[in-house]
Amino acid sequence: MEIDFSVLGKRIAQRRHELGLKQCTVAEKAGISNNYLSNIENGKSIPSLQSFSDICIALSTTPDYFLLGTIRTDDVP
């Protein structure tokens, strides 16, 4: 499976908008720069595994949503 980082970035931006958060707020929560988050959302930068994990936490979203566009619910109580 090849990761489409432009789609990944769009999903991150979409989730951020759904939550009504600004880039600077998410970047601060994730411990990254606003410019780096902007580049990730625009598909210009590939996030490190640590940055990706921190973004997921900042947006209260599982990695599978950003990577696959779906959320697994079979293991959610």
C-alpha cells in the first residue's frame, strides 16, 4: 500500500476544520511549527512518524482515518 501524502494532508486539514481549530493551535498541541503543519496539509512535507502521531493526538483522531479515510469500529466498546 502506497500512502498518498496529499490526501493524508487534506484529511488532516478537513478534521482540523471540523473541530474549528486553527493551524497554529494544532501545531502547538502537536509540538510542531505552523509552517510544517501547513506543508503537511498541502502535501508538500511528509510527516515523521512522531509528528504524525502527535497530530493524531492533537486532533483526537486515529491514524487509520488519516491514512485510509475510514475508522475501524470493531474494537470500540
